[in-house]
Amino acid sequence: MAKLEIKKYPGRVLRKKAKEVEKFDEEIKKISAEMAETLKENGGAGLAAPQVGVSKRIIAVLVDENKIEIFINPKITKKSREKKTAEEGCLSFPGIFLKIKRPSKVVIQAIDLERRMLEVEVEGILSRVFQHEIDHLNGILFIDRAGFWQRWKARKKIAGRA
Ligand code: CO
């Protein structure tokens, strides 16, 4: 199976709002399988379709130590008032880790590849991963959610690499 190329910041596709999946066809199955494979090979916790150049609302999430699941048209239906700060990375920003504050618990609604509607409540790292990946579908990147100094540090690091 083809491993996909991961688009790095500031790739333009990363800023586009991704489109809802309407037809659950072979193409969606194929891209989903390739995303799962790409996530596995890169050792990340999550991957959103725009990160592989596909502007569709599909995310792959490492839900368990060795289990990657696909969520289609995912959305957050509930957020806890309580927030937590923790370090995040992103496959589109190699080597950059930022402390990001996010709601500690969220409820996610999505559709799986068998077209079943599902709803899950997640907390801890998984809650963070879902929020980070769903942000990608809306063209929002983790640097947008970082504090001023965190962002400044990241920009300097990215600029220094060029
Ligand atoms: Co990311």
C-alpha cells in the first residue's frame, strides 16, 4: 500500500476548510487505508486528510497502542469547561513541540467506514488528539492555539531551518 507524503507547514492545503464526505465509495476506503498506513509508519498519534493533500473530513487516530481507527465527518458536540495544558507535536511540523491548552474532555460524533454513526466521550491524550485533528479539518493548526512565546519560538525554529 502506498505511503502518502505528509504536507509540511506552510503548505496551502493545511489552511483549507475540508469538505464533508458524502459518498462512501472505494476512493474513501482507499484514502482511509493509506492514511492509517502513513500514520503507522510515521509513528504519530493522529493524521488528518489535509495533511496528505486531501481536503476531505477524514481523520485517522491511534485509539490504542496498536490500533488506528478512521473517523469520517467528525465533530465535537460537547466540550468540558475544564481545560488542560500539555505538549503536542504535529507531523506537519517535524521537531516542533508546543504547550497547548484545550478542553480536557470532549464528546465526538463521527461516522465509521461501515457508515455507522458513533458517539464517544474522550479524555486525556485521546481528547487532545481528536481536537487537534478536527482543527486540521477546519484549517486550524496547533500554532494558532499556542501562546505568544510558544508561537514565537516555533516561528524562529521553522525560519532557522529554511
Ligand atoms: Co497535526
